[in-house]
Amino acid sequence: MAASSSGEFEEWLDNELNALNTDQEVFGGYIKSILEGDETDDEKIEALEGILSEITEEIITPLCKEILLKWTLRNLSENAGKNEKTFDVNEKFVTIMEQQTQRVNTMKKLQLRKNGTEMPLWLSTVKYPTTKIVKAEKERREQAKLDTEKKKAQDKVNREKQKQQQLERKEKEKKRTQKGEKRR
């Protein structure tokens, strides 16, 4: 899963850089190094704008934000793969605990039978969560976390798009006003 999302991101980035008529090998490396840094998202966007503004005169802020979003989603999918590995350890732990509990209960039953007494009702009715239940709950929690993170990332991008559109509207209005004043 992680390898395919990484490849998809690189392919998408190469296509975007090709659309800008640039060398994707050179600029792709620069962009990835910026994205892998420890800076904040705003600093990363600013650095991306600095690189891409040298390439083209088009408005590149939405592209920079889209690059950051795709990178974030790629990292989320990679982290989901890592969580699956730790989940296997948790599942094995629960399975071992269930087996251990069954062995103890069986040994107690055998010992009580040898002594000629019945097993206490409370001991025979103790229920432990099955691996299926634990697994389903873990998956549900992990999926909820991923969904929340994706929604936060999408909301952030949407807010940035709205801000950008508002700025563009203001700039158009300003240009229109300046043209009107020049005519006077």
C-alpha cells in the first residue's frame, strides 16, 4: 500500500511538472526534499512557491497547496500500513491471552473434578473478548482516526482555496477600479 501511494504521488508530481514544462528530475527532487523537512505547512508552501515561481509566471499557490495535500495523504496511507503491523502484534497478544485463560479454566475444571466438587458458576461463565471483537474495534478506531485526519486535511485545503479565491476576487476588483480611475 505504501509503495503504491508513493509511486502515485511521484507520478502525479512528474505530470504536474511536465505541464509546467520543467525538468521533473531536478525540480521533483527539490520539492520532495522540502516536503520531507520538519518545517510547518506554511513554510513548506512558501518554499514551494519560491521554487515554482522561478519556473512559471502563473498563479502557483493552489498548486503548492495541492502538492502539500497529496503529500500529506500519501503519508497518512503509509502510516496506516505501519499501524496494520502493530495491530497484528496486538491480535496475537489477545489470542495468547485467550488460550492461556482457556488452559487455566480447563486445569481448574479437571482439578475440581478430581476433588469431586463442581466448578463455581462465576468461574464457568467468565467471558473474555474474542479476537474478532477486539480486531473489529481496533479497525473501527483506526479507520475513524484516518477519516478524521483526512477530513482535517481536506478542510484545511478547502479553507485555503476559499482564501485564495477571495484574494483573487479582491485583486480583480482592484484592477477594475484602477482601470476606471485611469479612464477618468
